[in-house]
Amino acid sequence: MNRYISYFRPVIYIVIFTLILGFVYPLIITMLSSVLFPVQSHGSLVFNSNGSVAGSKIIGINFTGPQYFVGRPSATNGGPYNASWSGGSNYGPTYLPLIAKIKDRTEFWRNLGIEGEIPSDLVMASGSGLDPDISLNAALLQVPLISKSRNISSVILESLVNVESNRQPAFFSGRYVNIFALNKALDNLSQEV
């Protein structure tokens, strides 16, 4: 009898640990995260006034048009900010097509009338391709363009950018701005003005 138990012991351990580590532990962690971090554990979703999902604070959104702040370029396959294909391009700094893309993106900002240094986060994609934030300098660089497009004072827009950048922790990489939150605040501001 002991001989048969020793043969089945590994199978018993596999079943026990599969139940504990495959079902019980994930269930406990899921319940704890839902209670302790309800917003983050459900994707940091942002809702419209009608209750529909407008987007997420942690995944970039491709805003187009001169009336919106533009986020960091995305290098994901299947379109910008495609979370199903998260990942960078893996191109090296000497790869000619990458250099051409950076030149094109720089030329885009020059054609809009931006002079001087252009922040790197406006011309180079992030490692994930989903980065929802840009640096404070990149946001402030766009203020004159948004001001002209929306006919809102640059002073008011700079204040809005600074308020939104202060909502983000700055202990590692300086001040940055969440583009989705900034553009949502911009739309709210436009309705008030």
C-alpha cells in the first residue's frame, strides 16, 4: 500500500498545488486588489457623463486635430496605442527608417511653427508604445497651438497644464502630464469659456 502511495504522491502534490496556486491564490489576490485598489484593478477607466467608457488613464489615446494636445508617438502594430500589440519597434539608433521617422516627426512640429529644441517625447515612441504621458515641457510647447485653435488665452492654458502636471508624482522623472486627463480638462474648460 505504501508503495502505491509513493507512486501517486507527485500526482497528489500537483493537484494540491494546482488548486492552491492556480485557483485559491489568484482569487484571493483579485478580491484584495478589488477592495484595496478598485480603480486601478479595473484598468483606471475614465467614464463619459453618460456612463460609457471614454478611455483609460494608463493607456495613451490618439488625439488628432489642432484643438487637442498631442501625446507621445506610438509604434504599436495595427494602429497607434493598440494595447493588443504593445511593444516598441526595437529599432537601433542607426536604423535609417527610424532616423527618417524622427526627422518626419520633427518636421511636423517645425511646420506648425515650433522653433528651438523639441522634446524627445514628441518625436520618439516609448518602449511600450502605449505611454499616456508627456513631459511638462512637451505640453507647454503645444500651448500656443491650442490657444490659437481654441481661441483661449495662453496664460489660462499654461495654468491648466501646470495644474494637471501637479496631479502626477514627480519623484523619478520630473513633472509630466497625462494627455487624456489634460484633454478632458481642456474640453471642460472650453465648455465653461
